[in-house]
Amino acid sequence: MSHEPPRTYPGTSGDATAPSKGGSPLARARLALAAKLAFAAVLTTILVFAAMDVHLGLALTITFIAATVALDYWVYRGASGLFKKEQTPDPRAVTHITGVHSGLESLLQEVASGSSVAGGVEMETVRTDLLRLRDLNNQLIRLGDIAQELNAALPFKETKVKTLGLSRDLLTADVVALVSEEGLEFSLEGVDGCEPSEIDVDCCTYYAPCPVRSAFRDLTPAHTPDHRCSMFPPTMRSQLSLPFQLDEKRTWALVAAAARPDAFDEISPVVLQTLIGHIQTSLSTALRYDRIRREVVTDPLTNLYNRRFFEQRAQEEIERSIRHHVPMTLLMLDIDHFKRINDTYGHQTGDRVLQSVAQYLRESVRQTDICARYGGEEFILLLPATPGRNAVFLADRLRRGLGDLMHTGLGLPSHESVTVSGGVATCPRDATDVEGLIAAADAALYQAKDGGRNRIVRAELPDSRAAGEKNDS
């Protein structure tokens, strides 16, 4: 292996190989470039694989920049020394001024030519690395915010909505959808960015090479740039599938789509894997939350809300009614002659009657209405933003509907019917607290029973009740 002989510079004393200690500027530049690249690689590895906060990442980046400046000073200080020597020459070396100038010019040409190549590669590499680090840092910051929001104890439905919105923002996608698979059938669990009717999950069922199906099968992310899938609107040209196991029976996936073919190219695999983990954990936690919440707030026989939960919600709705000056009505219903049904046909038949009435009530009211089992054969409904007169019409419709139902499948003979009586009380007309409102509705209910049952009675005005009590005394 041949070695280049030491190079001397005209007009300098001795056979020095460099203008100053530490080797030639070109050698220094190469060594400095290698050190910077190594430092950048180590910094990138630490930021990607180590768990650290944003401030520590920023401190490491500033340290990298400071080290780069120090290395540049070390490389070019020799040239600076020669400049000073030329500007303040030693009188004993005046005769060599031409030689020094010539040697300096040669040195600077060598440094310039070497650093122009090395510096170009160096600066482009550093710039690329810093941009990549900046993008990764921004992704990790957003991912941390997403984790904090998703890990809150929320109902499953609300967690799904948050998952879709936050994931769409992080991935900069035009459309995101949650898709589940049970057996070979796909179901759309939620979508953000378009209407649910615009998503066709059936295309993944019948198209074997579908990237979404491959992601479900292998449980690995699938990125298909410049890919048109009939699952999404035809303008979507890039697709990303992030599958995860939600429970033992079902596999889910967050599927994102964008109009740009390269939409998801810059997302780090580490970020994608971490996002999958956060989504899986948050949805699993939300499912457990809903299950526990149902056990705590629902009646086990009818699956309606229990009395305790109802009274809590009633207090909230009363406060809202008074604050916004919007009437809120409470309806109490009681199954007529239920003791006779139990005694004649047995308690199991009685339980089936309760379940049948509960199902009918639940399916016949609005989603915003609260339907609960108050105790025994009594049911109670909370009707927000409903005037008393409207509530009477609703209660009468429920009464007629229950009376028209055939209950032979419950163990009752064909001639036996199930009827209810009801009482209606409205806030603030009849009371402005939970106890008063329930008492007013209960009093109206007993009036309905005393009047012959199978009817609805609205609570009397407080003045009328007071007058009645006075006359009774």
C-alpha cells in the first residue's frame, strides 16, 4: 500500500506536514465529518428508541449543533493562523513573503477543494438528518398528546370517536375508518372524514389480495402507496392499515386513506407501532369500563338503568332544565295486577313480563330519554326537553302499545293482556327537585290506579294539591 509523501509548503521553515498541530486541514475536515455523522447517528438512535421527554431531546440536539461548531473551528483554525502570519510578517522572514503567500494560496486551494466536497456531503447529510429528527420529534410529541387523551377512562363509543379524530390528525389522512373482522365478515365500526355510506367494507371480503385483508391475516401494518381501493372514495390514492387484536374473537384495524400517493411515507414505523399499542389499550380499557359501568348502573333482570343511576341523572337534568328554562318531564309506569300474574302463572312468567315491558319501553323512546326500573313492577322514564302535555301523549301511546302486544310467548294465555297505569310530573311546573318530582308523579300514578287502571294521569298543580289537602282536613 503506497503512502503519499508529506507535502511541504513553499516559504515555510522545515518540512512541516501541516500549518499547525493536528494534521492537514483536509484530514481534519474528513475526521470532523466522520465524527459529526457518528454523533448524528447516535443522536437519531437515542431519539427513536429511548423514552425521553421533549426537553431532553431538544438539549441533545443543541449539544449536537455546539459540537459541530467546535469541530468546524478545529478544522479551520490553521488557515486563520496563516492569515494572521501573512498580515503581521516577521522582519526576518520578509525575504520569504512571496513563498509564504504562494504556500498559503496552495494550502487554501487544497482546503477549499476538500471542504467543498466534504462540506457539501456533510451539510446535506446533517440537514437531512435534522429534518428527519424534527419530523420524528413532532410525531412523538403528537403521539404523546394522543396517548394522554385516549388513556382517559371514557365510554367505548366516545373512545372510538376520539381515536378516529386524533389518528386522522397524526397521520394527516383524509379519511380514517375503524374496521373489525369476525370470521370472514368485515364491519365498519366508525369513520372520520366522510359519511359512513361512502365506505364499502364488503370489497375487502371478496377481494383476496386486498391489503386490508392481508393486514388482518398477518397482524402487520400494510402501506400501499398509489393504491385505489373501492373501500374508500375513488380520489383516495394511498392506504395504510394498522391491525390489532381487540379481544379473542375480533380483529380490528385502523385504516387510513389519503389523496396524495406519498401521504404516509414520512411516518416512522416506531410511531405507527406505538399508535397501534395506544389504540388497542384505550379501546380495550373502554370496553371494560362499559362492562363495569353496565353492571353498576343497570338492573340485571331488565337491562334498564337502576334506580340509583336514574336519580343521579334526574338531578342533572333538573339542574339543566332550570338553568336553560326548558321543561323536563318524569313518567312513572306500573304494571296493572302484576301480583296476580305472579301468583297465577309463576314468578318466571312474571320475570318474562317485566323483561318484555322493559324491552318495549327501551325501543319506543328517544336515545336521549332515560328509562329505568324503579323497583318491583314500576318503571320510570326521564324525558329531557319535554313539556308535560307532550309527555302525556307519549305515555298514552306507550300504554296503548303495551296493551296491544301479544304476550303468549311469555307463558300467558291468549286472553291475558298486560296493561300499565302512569303518572306524569314536569319540572319546574310540579317540582324543582328529584324527591318532589318523583312524589308528584307517584301521586298521579295512584290516581290513575284509583280511577280504574290502564290510564295516564298528569300531576295536579301544587296549588290544587294544597287546596285538596286542606279540604280533606
